[in-house]
Amino acid sequence: LNQSSRLIKTRLAPTPSGYLHVGNAYNFLLIWLHARLNNGRIRLRIDDIDAPRVRAPFLKDIFDTLEWLGIDWDEGPFTMVEQQMYSQHQRIERYMEVLNTLINQDLLFACICSRSLLRRFGPNGTYKGTCKQQQIAWSHHPASWRCDTDSFAEIKLLDHTGSESLYSLPSDMAYAILKRKDGLPAYQLCSLVDDIDFGINYIVRGSDLLSSSIFQMGLSNQMGPNLFKEIHFFHHPLILDASGKKLSKSKGSAPLWQLRQQRGGREMLIASFSRWLQLPEKVTSTKELLALASACSY
Ligand SMILES: [Zn+2]
């Protein structure tokens, strides 16, 4: 694993809209290792903006999982009660402030397309920007607010070693929604604003979120002095089940709460994580992971 001379600040950013699975555990362990090997700081940020899908047992599952894995963090909520204080819903005003700035910068437009219309426009979920020319009023309800991505140029991302790659905006991020039809700010906006406001400079996420990273960087480039541009990204390969399916989409993979109830479940999980990292020895505790991971080339 890479050792950096920069002062790293990263975040664990689970979403309490389902029970965590093995893929989430690998992601948490990887974040924790990157931070701890670099004397970095970790913020726990629970992405609970999607209120209709958030459930208390899922929130509890996050805290139980982190404790069970032996992962510690430095800031953010340490208990479920504290999470109320740190909830993204406490920051709605801030997100709205950013949305208003984007309106003033002519970077948003309102979209009133229905779900079925969207499906007809783009079978692959790609929206063509149909509502942009219509200048639909901001007061229109219900309407989603989309980002006008037409002006996005090539987007530069730094990887964990600090080397640059250039991307154009992936088609699934064209005109991304920043405010949802139900009035809530969308994930793409909240995640970016939180990372900027909390001084995150190192993001470890699955490669399925590469297009989010590219979009968020593209958006921050438009927003003015880019507070996001020094951020380094580590996009790790996805953890697949035996049939090659993504774990979050897979029916066969056991949720972590089941593994927590098994005798030796944690040791088994950490051993499989260490195999995934291609560590030379079989490791069964987070302490041993930390001792060995610096030698790992992954
Ligand atoms: Zn539309």
C-alpha cells in the first residue's frame, strides 16, 4: 500500500439504506489501512440524505460492523445518538446554498420529465437534456434540478500516487440530478459539498464510483476556485461473488450481520481480505493487517 508524504484525511461513507455486506467491509478496511499507514485522519460520514430509504437497524448495523472489524475513526459520530447531530439533514441549508450558487452560475436547470418519459428517451438511463431549453421555473413542483454538464471540459483526477489522468464526462453522469423530485439534495451534491467542507483530501472508493468522482471533480471545476482539486482518489476493484456479480447486487452473499454471529466469522473475513490484498501471509486480525499491509504492493 502506498505511503504518502501528504497529510491524509479520508472518510468512511456508508449509506444506511440496507445491511452491509462483505464488499463494504473490504472498502472500510482498505480506507482504514490507507489512513493508519499514513498517520492520516478518518471521518465517519453516514450518507443518510436519502431519508425515505434510511432505517434505524441499518444505521445500527454500521456501528456494529465497524466495532466488530476493529476499525477506529477520529471524527464524526461515535454512537447512533450522536449521528442525529451529524446527519446530512442538519446540513440541508448548506446544500441549498450551494444549489442557489449553481443557479446563479447558470449551471442548473429544472427537469419535469416523468420516469416513463426518461425511460423512453434513453434506454440506458442517459438523459439528453431535453428540459434545458424550456427554462422551466424553479418554483415548478415536482421537478428535479439537473446539472448543465454541457460546459464540462476534460476532467483531471489524481490517483493515490499523485499521478494525473484525464477523463471526459461518462455518459451516465450527463445532466446529473443535484436536487431530487422529492426536494432532497442528491447524493452527487451532498457527497461533494461534505468532502469539501470537511477537508477530505483522499477518497477510497470502489471503481463503480469512478464516474461519480469524475462528475464531482467536473462540477467543482465549474464552481469557482477549485477546493477539490488536490484530492487524491484510490478506486479499488469491486469485490465480486463467486458468479462474478457485484456483491451489493448479489443475492447469494451473506450480509455481515450473519457473519458477525458466526464463530470465527471475523477471522474468516479478514483472512479473505488479506488474500484479496495478496498479502504474503494469512492474516486474521486488523492489527496484523496493519503490520503487513505496508509491504503490500497493491
Ligand atoms: Zn427533463
